[in-house]
Amino acid sequence: MVGLDSKLSGAVGGRTAAMLHRALGVETVADLLGIYPRRYAHRGEPTPLDSVPEGEVVTIVGTVVSVSSRGFKNRRGSVQTVVIGDGRSEMSATFFNQPWRVEALPRGARGMFSGKVTRFRGEMQLTHPEIRIFGDGDDDVPDPAVDVERAKRWAQQPLPIYPATASVPTWKVADSIAHALDVLELDEGDDPIPEDVRAAHGLLPYAEALEKLHRPAVDNDWRRARDTLRYHEAFVLQAALLQQKALSAQSHTIPRRAADGGYADRLDAELPFELTADQSLVGAEIAFDLARETPMNRLVQGEVGSGKTLVAVRAMAAVADSGGQSALLAPTEVLAAQHLRSIVRTLGPELSAELMPTLLTGQLSAAERRKAMLRIVSGQAKIVVGTHALLSDRVEFFDLGLVVVDEQHRFGVEQRETLRAKGKTPPHLLVMTATPIPRTVAMTVFGDLDISTITQLPAGRQGIDTFVVPLAERPDWINNVWRRAREEIAAGRQVFVVCPAISAKDIEEGDDVDDEATDAASRPPRANVVELYESLSRNPVLDGVRIGMLHGRMSSEEKDAAMGAFGRRELDLLVATTVIEVGVDVPNASVMIVLDAELFGVSQLHQLRGRVGRGGEPGLCLLVTRAPRDSFARDRVEAVAGTLDGFELAQIDLELRREGDVLGARQSGGRSSLRLLRVATDGELIGQARSDAASVVDADPTLAAHPALRRALERRLDEQERQFLSKG
């Protein structure tokens, strides 16, 4: 008997299983059946050849137009060229020393051709592709003269096209899946979706959905199967998140309540302004969580400058009232130092002296480090701010009660867990992000966390005007950019200029620049801090302007000096990388100029823009781009200029970039770990699946009565994802 968890060799044989494992990483029958078709083709319909992507392994359906063979002039051997057509355009496939191809591929033969698309002398071609001609072997072509209907069905039957590799073309995947389906034994008890839920949504049984997805007779078969399996994916993912949330609620920790007249009350009494309604609401949610015996797991998302840090400081003061310590983990030394200054300023001299906010980074001197660690281990430092240095085995806390993680997307799960493990009991967790998260992403990525949102900006904040500077059409406008910067500086204000690189060969580590935004071969060198600093220092328009630079390869002392000088208005213009992206607060800075803006993501541009307009003057953001009009990269830049609404931009960003890994340490960009589900478009389905899964998990947290769902969760979550859920 072969089941979903059976080793692949039992279904397809040892040699094929080994080949599939090497090429596709699959080990079990479920892994193989979980390779879903990218698309479907038909034997009677060719693939448009003018849309195949260069550099990728593709599978196309086409007709042999011609085959030729010629010998090399100066060496032995020959080259064979097969021209494939789709009725409108043609593409060549080349082979070396395979003269038998001339007889094997007659003119007019139709089939599938799988290989890597390359460019040779300006023309797209397939080199040494795998070929399956329709009519070979088991794929015999019905004779229309004998059976018209069968021939018609044969021509129109959907052919699943799977992700292929150079060693495993799509039809080998299809053949292996067909073998597995032939021997697979599934019954009603193997369906992870409860029968009542399946009936309510008109879903296919699991076994039927797998069969119709991989071996459809008509197009409607795979469409219904895809709808069913998309819901399966949403339901299983939500069940995993909700189960972890339920299990986390069973943990115990020390309640951290604010004391009457204690640090938290004194802090509120000293604030020179009123909290916004959102800050008050989120603060109340956090206070409620901190007072419970189960660890808080809360994500606070808010627009740039909405006052998230103040909310966190109020929580830290409440934890200090119980004798506990709080640790704030920041992604960079610049941001950690900024947070410390902000916390000290918020607390005021008296509370700062009592709570002793302490900075710990890797660049401290040995004496400063020993002093900081002594304060931490003794409990003197009730508030600790640091970078990855906080994660060192040598760092011990007296009573860690609250972990605050700023810009959580910069940290992996292991780093966050390492800090939480320093508590004698599980500390409360507060995660902050200035990158607004669309509702469906929040449900999928952070479905095991409680989420609070701050949308209101503090009173007195000015607006920010954003303009695109299109150098592709108006290269001379770059001079206007520097003249505009000079005008602001002459008015007593300051300017940020951001570049995507440190030097001509050096990109800032961790920067989210998009190398695919423009064609690498035709793209001019990206703007960089070192060369721009030198260029602007010689620019007569900026004569007399005090210019500094800041990037991640500078020493800690150099970075602090540059940022400090800018903060004290000793510099007028700062040329920097995105090291200033988050948290840096210079109220007098009114202009943000981003060079090569097309190389940054939507959310990152929004973050950079939020560094200005933080004082009494309105902000100005100039997005300088060389991307041509109507290009994908230009659309991203125009989207940022079109709105200041971070949540609207987050949705646009999601639709442009897809959703990244929804589980695991990597949570943005890159290849999605989702298969059929798309959080950009499947919000209603995800919401329904979450509701259905909640009904199951609430009644049966361990899923003892739902063994098929429990097994599906085990299959769905690899080791990294299980750690993400258990430690998140």
C-alpha cells in the first residue's frame, strides 16, 4: 500500500526517485504530488514563442518547421538546427553531433520541447532541449478519419506543464506523478478538510482533486481541482497558525502590571503632549496583555512617525514597575543609538537616572562593554537597547520581562528566540514594524500574533510632497535637484541624499535594491555614496554647503560622528545608504532625495520618505529614476509618488513583489513558499479558511480527532517553519 507519506521509491522506483530527489528535492509521494503544474497546454495549441523568458528552463508546444545539419569548418563534428514554430513566430533549437535528429524530427511534427532559453547572435534559442513528439510511445495520435471525436478530445486534452530542470523535463515529472497516482491509496479519512466544511464550500474530495489537477480530461477538471487545493492550502496554513496560538496561550509567565504612581504613571504625567487615540488604544491592549500570566505576542504596525516607539517605552516603564527589564533589539548600530537617545529624551532626566537605559553594541570599547553588561546582569539597567550584540552568550539579564523587536523583518527567528531565551520565564514579546502589512499578509504571516495598528500621526506633523524626477526623458533635471536642495539649505533646513550603493563595487549589506529593475547589460553604474560625496563637494551649486556621508562600512565611531553632526545641524547635506531608512529622527531635515529610486522596493521608498517632514516644515521627496516610462520599475516609483497612504502602498507592493515566504525567517521578496494560494488576491478565501480552521482548532487544539489534518500540518511545515511557529 502506498500512501502520501510513503517513500517515493515505493511508487516510482529507486532510480527515478533518486533523480527526482536530486533535481526537485522531493522525498515522499506527497512531495511529488505537491508539485503543481505551472500551466496547461493542449496538443492542438502551440505556445506563443515571443513570450518565453530568457535564462529560464521552459517547456513549449510547437511544430517542427525545418531541420538542418552542417559540419564545422575547422574541426570535427557537426551542429543540428531545428526550427520550431507556433504559426506566428519561430525559435531554433540546436544540438551538437546528433545527425540522427534530421530523420527523427520530420517537418510538421508536433510536440513538447523543454530546455533553457538562451540568446545567440541576438536570437532566442533552446540549446540541447529534451523533446517529446506527439505520437511517440503511449502518446499515439488518434486518426481523425477513424474517430473524429477521439481525435478532437486528444487535441484538446489539457497537458500539465510542470516546473522543469535541465535534467528533468516536464513530461518526466508528469510520468512520475501518473505512476504515483496509479498506486496511491487514499480514502475519506485521508482528507484534511472535515466533511462538513468540504460540503459547505462545494470542494472536491482530496483524492479526486489530486487526480483532476494532474490528469484532467477537460479544462474544467483542473480548474475545480485547483480551487479545492487552494482552499486546502489556506485551511492547513491557518490551522497551523491557530494551533500554535492556542498552544502559546498555555505557557505561563510573570504578569507585568503598572503600579499606581510608578514609572509608567510618572512617564505619562511628564509627557508634553496628548497621546493620539490610536496610541492610547494600542497602549491599553499592550497593558492588558502584560498583566496576564500568558506571554504577550503582539505586533504593532504603524506609519512612519506614528509614535510606535513611545508606545514601546510606556510598556517598558510598566515592566520596570514589576522589577523587570526590557530589551529592545534594533537592526543597526545607528538605529540602536537613535532609539537610546529617543528613550532618554522621552523619559526625561529623573526617570532616565532611575531606569538607566543602557546601550550594548558590538563597537563599544572593552571598558564600556563591561560596564554595560554589569548593569544588565545586576538589574540596574531596566531598559537595554542593542544590536545583535545582545544575543551573545555572555549577555545575561537579571529579570528579562519584555522583548521589543524593531523592524522585525531584519531578524531571523533564531535571533529573536535567542534573546527571548534569556528570560527566566518566557518574556512578553512586542514586535514593531513601520512597514504597513495588508490584512491578508497579517493573517498569513503573523496569524499567531495579535496585531495592533497605529494610523494617526501626532499633531503638528506636516505633509510630504513627492515628485518623480525622470532622467530617462529629462537627464538635465538632475541639476534642478541640486538647486532645489540648495534652496532648502539656504532656508536653514537639511537634506538627505540616498544612494543604492556605498561605492562603485560595494552594495550596502542588507539593502533591498532590485538588480532586475533594469537590464543589467544596459544599465549605467548605480549611484554610490563615495563618488557622489566627492562630486557634490565639487559642485558649484552647493558651494559652501557642509556635506557628510554615512554608510554601513564606516566604523561605529565614524557613523555616530556623522549622524551626530547632522543631528546637531553641523552638516547641511548627508549622502547615505539606506542605513538611515528606519528610526533616524532629524526634525530639521526637510528634503529626501533618492537616486536610482527604481532599484528600491515600494515599501522601502515609503520608509525613506518618512525621514523628512518630521518637524514644523513640510517635507519634500524627490525620487530620481532612470527607468523608462511604462516600465515595471518606473511603475513602482510612480506608485510611491501617488500616495502617502502606507497601507495602500503595502497592497501595491504585495501585488508587485508577491508575498515571499509566508513562514520561515525570510519574509519578503524572493520565491514564495505558497503553491496555489496568493495573499494578494485570495483575501476572502483566506479569511473564510481562518474562520473554518478556528472552529476546528478551538474545539480540538491538539487535533486528536482530526488525524488527517494533523498529518497534513506535519507534511506542510518543514523544520524551519515548525521552529518559526513554535518560537514566533
